[in-house]
Amino acid sequence: MFNLTTFRELVTAALWTGLLAGLLLTAIQQIQVIPALLKAEVYEQNATVVPDAGTSHEHSAWQPENGWERTFFTTVANISLGVGFALLMGAIMHLRTRPDNWRIGLLWGLAGYLTFFVAPSLGLPPEVPGTEAANLEDRQTWWLITVLDTGFGLWLLAFAKTRTNQFFGAVLLAAPHLIGAPQPEVPSSAAPAELAHSFITATVFANAVFWLALGGLMARFYKK
Amino acid sequence: MPSSPVLLETAQAQTQSKASKSDFLPIMVSGLLGLILLYAAGFSDIAPLHNAAHDGRHSASFPCH
């Protein structure tokens, strides 16, 4: 049987969580993330004037105008990611048990942060536009494997009953990094290293706040 | 949110029980909806979607172009 009440409660909780966390993320991005992206784009555009520059954006297709339009679509994207992550987190939480309070949610948020941001970023650091990177499909595949591995590994570390299974969880956490992420043959970047570093710092902070908000809010809205 | 009766600490083992059978399908459908949304916002290579979500993808450290 399909429990419609559970479905409605989960989806409602995820919509509110994603909306609020997405708006919060948009606000935080304005401090350092977006300014760094915009600066990097200037370097990228200057670099692509040179005929043999390898990387470039897809400029032929529609893209939002800089300013309010771009901010609006970034907000929509952040809320979509927020709702998507919240739905997934709510579903996984519920496989265990519905949360008791928002503090439990912070732990789920931390797990989400480690799974979806920290682990993949160890191999593929957040990058500004104009950075030379390996083949996109290879990176997406490594990203996906790393996320699945880390999520399952953390689950085993947290919930497995036997030492062997916990050990297997730790192996899963380490595996993608022992294999290594796909790297470009010749690493290069249009933006200076300083800007790339400040972008990494900015995303580390912004995503931490985003995930803790996601976890805390989802547990609050979806508690027993 | 419906309030549930206060559980004793000792009932913690109970909370570890599997979600009830009728909850399984809604949980799976919700999770799947979440994945579809994440794919559209984070992974889809349809150019307008990519461009609209571009800054969000870079910020979330999704592999992007």
C-alpha cells in the first residue's frame, strides 16, 4: 500500500527545507562565491580571445543576463538542489527512522556535506570557470562513484553492527581517493591561483552552512 | 506535524526498526523525485539548463563543462 500521508509530509517538508536553505545559500554566495566567479569569468574571456585557447563556455545558447536575471536563475538552481537534496535526505532518514529533533538533523546535514561536497572535492576541487579539467564524463563518473561510496561508507560506519562491516565502510570511504580523480593532462587556469583558492574557501564555507541548514530544517519539518 | 507519544529512552531499539511497509513506496518515490531534480539542476547537459544553473553548479562543486 502507498501511504499518502507519509508522501505528502515528506514532500512538504522537503519543499520548505529546500526553499529556505536555497535562499540562505543564495545570500551566502553573494559574499564571496559569486564575486570570485565573476572575476574568474573576466580572466576566462580575456584568455579565450587568444585563438588557440582550449576552454570556453557555451555562448551560443541562451544564458541569463548578468545582474538580477542571473541571480534569479542561480536562486532557482539553489532551491532545486535544496529540494532535491532534502527529498533524498528525508527518504534516507526515514529508512532509519523519522528524526526526533533538529539536532539529529545537523548530523544528517554533516553526513550530506561530507558525501556530496567534501569527498568529491578532495579529488575534484571546486573550480572557477576557465580552469583546464579532464573529460567531463570521466569527472561526472568519478563524482558519482565517490558520492555513492562515501554515502554508503558513512552509513556503514554509523550503523553497521559488526566490526567487519564498519571496516568495510572505512574502505569504501578511502577507495575513490586511492583510485584518484581524473586529472587534466596539462593543468592550467586562466584565473590566478589566488582567486582559485579563495573560491575553494568560499564554497567550503557556503556549502557547510547550506548542508547544516538542510539537515536541521529537514529534521525539524519531518520529525515524528 | 502530528505529535507522537513520548518514547522512553529504553525504546531506542524500537526506533531502529525498519520503516513500515506502507511507507516504503512513498519513501522510494520521494527519493527518486529528489534524484531527478538533482540531475536536472546539477548534471543535465541541455545548454539552457546548464547556463541557468551554472553558478549553482560551480558553487556546489558539481563537475561542470
